[in-house]
Amino acid sequence: MVFGAQLRGIAGGVAAFAGLLLPATLIMTVLAIIYARFGELELLRRSLAGTPARR
């Protein structure tokens, strides 16, 4: 963000900040939509539950 602000002022800082947050936000939103749509599938439940620890 510092480089964006130094190079292009406030607009550069805002663009750099958006560039940091936007990809992660989009990925999490897509994953949430997929989970909401397919969360009831047994395969998905098992894969998200992980494997239990063995004794």
C-alpha cells in the first residue's frame, strides 16, 4: 500500500489495498457458496471432518 500511495497517491493506495483484500475475499465467498450448495453431501462432510486421531 505504501508503494501504491507513493507512486499514484491516494488512488494508488486504495488500489493496492483492494488488491490485497479482493482475491482472498472472492475465494472465501466462492467457497462459502459452494459449501452452502453442497454442504449436505456425505463426501464433503467427510473430507471437511478430517481423519480422527488414532490411539
